[in-house]
Amino acid sequence: MLHLSPEPQPPPNTPKHHNFYIDEDSHGIVKNKDFTGYRAIVVGANRGLGLEIARTLAFRNCHVIMACRDVGQAQSVLVSIQNEMVKY
């Protein structure tokens, strides 16, 4: 189970939307977090929000299991994420 610490305080007068701040991206939400030793199953990880979540968790050292309907698409996304991590 993933456990995130309380979110940091936003800058003053920042509009809030669904517990995240509009100007944050997925990397900003989990910045300074290390998920080494954690595992996450991400459904729909080959596109959209699932892809962004899988990518972000992978960059934070989480072991990500990608649950996708299309294995071919999932494999190409996996290679893409791995290539990005090598450059990072």
C-alpha cells in the first residue's frame, strides 16, 4: 500500500481542484518522495492518466506493474519510460 505524507502548503491564493493544485503536475505532487521498496499496479498504464501515473511512480523508484488491455501498446510505453529514465 502506498502512503503519501500530507501535501505541502500551496502558495497563497492558489486555486484548488480535487485535492491538487492546478499548477502542479504529477511530478510536483510526489516531489521529494522516494518509493523504493513500494509496488503499484497501475490500470490503463499505456495512455492518458494511467501512463502519467506509471511514469511518475517509475521515476520515483517504485516497482510499477502496468495493467493494460493492449500488450503491444504496453510494451512500447514500457520501452519509452525506460528510455526516458536512462536519459534522466
